[in-house]
Amino acid sequence: MSPAIANTPLVRARNVHKSFGPLEVLKGIDLDVASGEVVTILGPSGSGKSTFLRCINHLESINQGLIEVDGEQIGYRLQKGRLDKLPNRAIAAQRRKIGMVFQQFNLYPHMTALENVIEAPVGVHGQNSKEARRYATELLARVGLSEKVNSYPRQLSGGQQQRVAIARALAIQPKLLLFDEPTSALDPELVGEVLTTMRDLASQGLTMIVVTHEIGFAREAADRVVFMDDGSVVEVGPPEEVISRPQHPRTRSFLSRFI
Amino acid sequence: MNNAMKHGQTLLTEGEDALRDVQLAHKPLRFDRIGLWTLALAIGGGFAYTVGTNKNFGWPIVAQYFFDPAVIQGLTVTLGLTVVAMVLGVILGLLLAVARMSKDRLASSLSSLFIWFFRGTPLLVQLIFWYNLSTLFPKLSIGIPFGPTLASWNTNDLVTPVTAAIIGLALNEAAYMAEIIRGGLLSVDRGQSETAEAFGMTRARALRRIILPQAMRSIVPPTGNQLISMIKATSLVSVIAMADLLYSVQSIYNRTFEVIPMLLVAVVWYLLITSVLNVGQGAIERYYSRGDRGQQLAARKEPETALTGDAA
Ligand SMILES: Nc1ncnc2c1ncn2[C@@H]1O[C@H](COP(=O)(O)OP(=O)(O)O)[C@@H](O)[C@H]1O
Ligand SMILES: [Mg+2]
């Protein structure tokens, strides 16, 4: 690998703007995420964290700027100096490198845990079903759910559902994992089991962008913390700086709520 | 104490508490319910007896004609029309529902227009129009609008009573099914299609694997309803000279003047078909609510769990 490629960040966001009608939700976000890096995004509710995450895999299209993942511009293609919108199929293909974990888990309720996990590998990535099952069983074991492979989501607790959702995101062997407040819908006593799973992933060198209100997780597991407010990145840096010695008054006032 | 032994250590044994343990509770006998049941059964039995022994109903004639070749022939036509029209109606209805929900303005307006027209006009009139298509368009042709014709047919060769009946019933059914299916698709949480999308599924795959199976729970009951209406709606095709079940019993009583017994033959057949469909519908509904059932299903699958667990 040439040094130029090695230095290219996995995710590159430049001047990302996004509006819903008259409401400007993202006001020029710049962010690089290196391969293997764990970045957590903190910020008050409504500051545009979910929207930014959803722009990265083109669940929302952006109005200005550009987003690149793994060297490919998401949603567009530059050809002979002209930028064309990609057709839906090509966008679907770009998303296959990106796993996502949602606040509300969003497991497929008509499928068992195992079926949830193998759906994309078999149906989208064309993996052999037997191999996918083997790997899915391994992943479910890794998140501590060997006993639950054949349970339906409604038979699982919130924490177990979210761990299945994490296994499902891992099953596609993603280059990038996006987490949108993965523990916010959980009862307090179930938060720990999901955070433990995520800490394991962080220590295994996966590239993760995690929107969360768990300051403890950000402090221990993140390489960098991004503080967002009102559609802009206010402060970026290692957790010991942003969390322990915040420079900006808005960061300080946000963090003071958690002490 | 006897009860204490029967239930082992789980039973409370201290004084009056032993008697208050709710697992020993009896259901009270409800004399009012028993009375109502007796009354209902008496009225029902009495009614069945009067109808059964009333000579005017002509039950022996009903029995005699029940398996008459003409009746069975008519029954086959009714069932055949129902199945073909329903299958076509469901497929077209699904396409219409998806088109109506799409962001594409052209697709959604065309779909709305179709649904508006075919739900808004009587089926009988639609059937007569299809049957008489040749008086409106003597020739049907494929070609470039205002340009050369590529192929052309006599309308009467294409639109026989059978095709008129199938087209009429299927298009009408499609309009109703489109709305039923659309309602079902809308009932599925938006997060589901978003998740499918985030995992790189195409729209078609997301619809087939994720959205439709969940929508089925609210699609199946009204579809059962539609199917039952459809079986009865097929009797309208007798106006365009299709020999369905109703038409065949009518042609028999036009000869024998046994109007009531022959209509009873049709009624009993319609009820039999409907009963079979109800059973089928129940089975389908249970299948699509499988994610809902609690421990029962989990328990049944336990051995498999153990196996896959070992394999890992
Ligand atoms: N689909 C949408 N349509 C209109 N407004 C939206 C939509 N999604 C989000 N918003 C608005 O965008 C702002 C940012 O939302 P969000 O990204 O969810 O914030 P956060 O995740 O930081 O709480 C909020 O004001 C929200 O109401
Ligand atoms: Mg959010």
C-alpha cells in the first residue's frame, strides 16, 4: 500500500450542509475518521447528530458538500469532470460496506435472531447460506446470545435485541459501523451489557462512529470525541481533552449536565 | 392436609392462608349463562327442525341435484373464475399499491386513476362493457399511436364470455386489493424499510423480504373478505352468458320449476366453499403472526438451538 492511500481517511466529510425545508440542520460539517478509529459524537438533542450519521450512508441526501467512505463519494460519481447522481442500485451497493445500529433496534420482527443476522449476508452479499449461518452463530455467541439464536425479537429483552442488532451489523463484515444512540431506548440496567459489547468491538480495531449520551463510554472507548451543537462541530479532540478539559463554553455547559 | 400434599411445597400452609391460596380457587357456576345457552340451543334446534321437516324446502330434491353434472360444472366455473380473477387481482393490486405509494408522480397518478374508476363504477356495468367491447372497438390493434399498425385482431375473437368475465372481475378486484395492500404496507413501521435500505437491499427485495411479510398480518383478513365477496360476485357473470354455479341452478329450475330447492343447492355449495376458505384464512393468519407467539414456539425449537450452539 502506498503511503498516500494509507493516509486517506475511511470517512471524509467536507462542508456538509443539510436542510429539511427551511430548517438548516447541518451547517457545514467537516470530519475525517481514520480506519480503525472510534469516534463518538456528543451533543444536545436536535443538534443534528442522527441526521449527520444518516447522511453518511445516504439515508438522507445532503444539499451541499461531499461525503466519502472508503474512497468513494456516497451517492454521486465524478466522471469526466461531471458529477452525476448514482442510481438507487449503485447507492445500495455503497451501503453494503456500512453497518448501522439504530436507537430502536429495528430488528425484523418476523425473523428469528439468526435469520435477522443472515438476511443481508445471504440476500444482499450473496454469501453461501451454510457459511453465513455458521458465522452468524459465532457472532451471536460473541455478543453472548448463543441461547437465543432461534428466538424472535419479541421474546428478547431490549438489551438482547440490541445485541442481535449489533451482530446483524457485524455479519456484513462492514468497513464502518454507525451507532445511533444504541442505548437510549434501554432500561438503565440493560445499558451495561450493550456498552460492554461495543467496548469489545472498539478494542478489536473496528472503525466506529457512535452517537451517544454515555459519557463514560466516550471517555474509555473513543479515540476522538466530537461535540456537535446546532448543526455544527463545536469541538473535536481526544476524550481527555474534550470531556475532561472542554475549551468551548457550550461543550462545558452540555457536559455539566452529566456530572 | 390433602391439598398441601397435592401441590407440594408451593402451597401456603399457614392457617387460613392455606385456604386462600388462589391456585385452589373454583370458577363459580354461572346459572344465567347456562340458561342463555339452553335457550339459544333450543331456539336453534327448533329452527333447524322446522326447516328440515318443511316440505316446501324440498330437501330430497336438494339432495338429488346436489351432485348433478350441470351443478358441478357450474361450481367448477365459479371456483375457476374466482381463483383466476383473485390471483390476477392480487398481483395487479400489489403493483397498483406500490405504484400509488411511489414518489414517481406519473406512477402514483395512474394508479389512483385506475383505482378511482374501477372502485367507482358497478361491477355489473363493467362486466357488460367488457362483454360488449366489440361494439365499441370492433378491432383491437397494437401499433404506434398515429403511426403504422403492427398487429390487429377482431375484438370478438379475443373477448369471449370467459375473457370478459376474467378481465372484468380481475380489474375490479385489483382496485380493491390495491387499497387493502397499501393499507397493509403503511401499517409497517417506517424504521423497517429504512433498515433494509441501510443494509443495501434494493427496494424490491426490501418489499418482498421485510415489508410484505409484516404487512400480511393486516392484509390477510380483509383479503379473505374480498375472496368471499368475489365468490358471490362471480354470480354476476351469468348476465354475460357464463354458466357459473348460480346460472346452472337457474337453468335447471327454469325446466323443473323447483326454484327454492335449486337455490338451496347453490346456497349450500357457497356456504361449503366459504367454510373451507375460513379454515385456510385462519391457518395463514397464524403463519404470519409467528413472531408474536411467546414461549410456545421458542420451546418447540429448543433442540435445534442446542445443535447450532454445539456446532459453533
Ligand atoms: N425527516 C425530517 N424532516 C424534518 N425535520 C427533521 C427530520 N429529521 C430531523 N429533523 C430535524 O432536524 C433536527 C436535527 O435532528 P436530529 O439529527 O435527529 O438531531 P439529534 O439526533 O442530534 O437529536 C431536529 O430539529 C429535527 O426536528
Ligand atoms: Mg438522534
